[in-house]
Amino acid sequence: MLLMQEELNTLNETLQEMGALVAQSIHRSVMSLVEKNEDYAHQVLRDESRINQLEMQIDDLATTLIARQTPVASDMRFVVAAIKINTDLERMGDMAVGIVERSLAAMRQPELPLEVGFTEIGNLVESMVLTSLDAFVKRDAQLARTVLAADDAVDKLRNSITRQMIEVMKLDPVMVERALDYILIARRLERIADHATNVAEDVIFLVKGIDVRHRSLAE
Amino acid sequence: MLLMQEELNTLNETLQEMGALVAQSIHRSVMSLVEKNEDYAHQVLRDESRINQLEMQIDDLATTLIARQTPVASDMRFVVAAIKINTDLERMGDMAVGIVERSLAAMRQPELPLEVGFTEIGNLVESMVLTSLDAFVKRDAQLARTVLAADDAVDKLRNSITRQMIEVMKLDPVMVERALDYILIARRLERIADHATNVAEDVIFLVKGIDVRHRSLAE
């Protein structure tokens, strides 16, 4: 029979592998967009099934571990956090796929007459994802809190992109599809940021044993 | 010390309370939209904090139960399913809030020159949510499978709404905001359907012990 520590390590490592792969897909989805690069887009589509596989594997490791080892206290919190983080990572992966699908569609539409500013929101979202994963690896609640603080900036950038695209659509009907693609891409980036926030909240719960969801930062 | 069966019952009942409240919010969000009814919208906004409270309470019940009672086999599957279903229900509640925010915004925009067809997609999505919850209450995997089968129809209705709204935006720049609101509402309904699908998959896992995610229905 495997030792509890061995099973915890396997779960931890598999979750980190999943995190690294999802972060890579997010990076490539942003690059496919800002550099209009089809290769990056196709790599994201290719890696989707591996991410789905890892999601099922992690759930399986977590449930088997609980059933066999009956962890308590902080070990139990870790397994519950792993189940939740796993779900958020898989959905981030789905968003990356959604971004490249839209980004491939946008490449086929006429060029917009302005810079949309995806580099800025893309960098910010990527940094939230990497920081939330880093906070998980280091079990660092302080670091996790910096992720929660960044969420408002993403919302602002997303709103600014939406407003610009509405103006574009009003000025030129030919641009409607491309502008809509960009609005939807910005929303997917915002949803990735929301999932990174969920991961950060789970890290705080894991380290501190407190639930910070649905509470303001000031509390 | 509480008996395991008592704790399992409490978890089950709280999850059903959460499900009923979320289903009600979804119903009201659809009604606020098709009947342009502000009262329904405000009720959804009011119930959001109760839903958030229930989410934290259910996670707490589940983790305490695991720590105190060390459930195995089907009891353990039930607790893991409860944690996952809880997350999906809370996010459906978020989507209902998102729908009424957009629906209140749309009420302030000029009327569209056509019927958008939200009654049909709204009814279908509501029925998926209610069926997934019913399948959970009855532990009925067969019933859960009917939810998975309905997901494609929702995607088709959402695509049809998006296509109609793109035409509206191209024909009349004054309609851009309202048409965009409707595109985003249709996407939120689709996401509620996705969450109902997740719940149905968790019910199948709970009853049969098999994981049907990322597999086609034919398998």
C-alpha cells in the first residue's frame, strides 16, 4: 500500500503539471491573438485533450487518496483545494481554446483601424495565472492575495476594449464580426482572470484555513 | 458526535435548498428578459448573497463531514459530487445575475425590430437545470443523460440569436448596444446549460461511479 505522503506528492505534482500546461496554452492563445500567429493557435487546440485527460486523472487521484488514506486537517484541505483548482484549471484551458477559435476567425475578417490593446490585458491575465500557480506551489497566501487585487484592473481593460469595439461597430458595419470577436475574446480573458482568482482563494483557504470568497479585500 | 447519516442528510438537504434557489433565480432572470420585468430582475439581485452564503456553508459541511466521518465508496463519491455541484450551482447563480444586469441595460435601449426568441432557449435551459437537479435528488443516471443530450440544441439556438443580432448591428448602428446585450445574454444562458451538463455528469459519476466527462454520448 502506498504511503499517504507518496499519494499527496503525486497529486501535487500532477496538479503542477496541469497548471504548467494550462498556463502555456493561455500564453499561446494570447500570442496567437497579438501576433496573429496560427501555429500557436493550433498548438492550443492540440493540447486540449491532454488537459482534459489530466483533469480526470487528478480527480481520480484525489478521490482515491481520500478513500484510502482518510487525510485530516491540512492534508484534507489540500485534497479539497486540489479538486477545486483542478476544475478551474480545466476551465481556463477551455477559455484558451475559445480564444484561439475566435482569434482564428478574426484573422479571416478585415483589419480593424485601431490597436485593440490585447497585449496589456493579455500580460496582466497571464501574470495572474502564473502568480496563482506560484502561490499554490509555495503555499504563499500573501502572494495569492496579490492575484485578488489585480482582478479590477482586468475588468477595466475589458470594459475599455468593449467600448472601443462598440464604437467601431457603429462606425462601420463591415467591422461588426471582427469587433464582436474581439469583445468575446476580451470576455474570455476576463474569465481566465476570474478562474485565477478562484485558484488564489483556494490557496488562501489551503494555507490559512479561511474562506475568502464573497468577501471584500478590506475585510 | 453526529452520526455520518445525519451529516450526509444535512449536506444533501442544503444542496437541494441551494439548487431550488438557483433554479428560481434562473427562472426569474429569463422572465425579466422575455417580459421586460424589472421586479424579477431585482429579486435575482437580492437573492445573490443568500446563494453565496449557501455555497460556503455547503463546502464547509462537506469538508467537516470528510474530516469527521471519513466516508468511503458511494458516501465519498456523494461528498465529492456535492463539492462539485455546489460550485456549478453558484456559477449558475452568477450567470442569472449577469443576465438580469444585461436585461436591465437592454430595457433602456431602443426596441429591436424583431423577436429575439429568448423564450425558446430560456425554456430549454431552465428545463436542463431542473432535470439535472431532479436527477440528483432521485440519483437517476438515465435522467441525467437526457440533460447531456439537450446541450447541442442550446448551442444551435445561441448561434441563431448571435447571427440575427449581427445582422441587426450591420443594418442599424443605433441597435448595436441592445443587440450586443442580447448576444451576451444568449451566451450566459448557454453557460448555464454547460453548468447543468456538469451537474448531470456528476450525478452519473455519483450513481455509476464512472466519469463521463470529455467523452462522446455514443461511447
